[in-house]
Amino acid sequence: MARTSGQPKRYVQDLMRERAADLAPSADRSRLAILAALNLADELIRSRSERERDRVECAERVAQLTEKLADAV
């Protein structure tokens, strides 16, 4: 199931439905909410790591291009 950001309530509801499908339809809502929260925390941590990695790669590329420009001038 594809979730879209920008709609927090719907996002969490979809995530809880996914967890319910993984466990059992009759699973305790508190347990589903905790699993959804853990999943969201994992997504956030992964997203931040990816963003940091992209930032570092971009900075390295800018430094390389800056050096090439300096050498060409």
C-alpha cells in the first residue's frame, strides 16, 4: 500500500492497517499504534540518514567542480 506524506492522519491510519494485515485483523489497537510509531521512527531515521548522505555527496561534488573550475581559469 502506497502512503503519501503531507496527510499525517491518513498516513498513520494506512500504516496501522498494514500492521493489522501483518498480524491479525483483530489485533489490539494499542499494539498496532505502537508498531506504527516504531515504523514511523524507523522511516524518519532512514530518511535523515539518506538526506545526510546526499548532502555529503553533493558537497563533495561541488568541491570537485570548484577545483576543476579553478584549474581551468
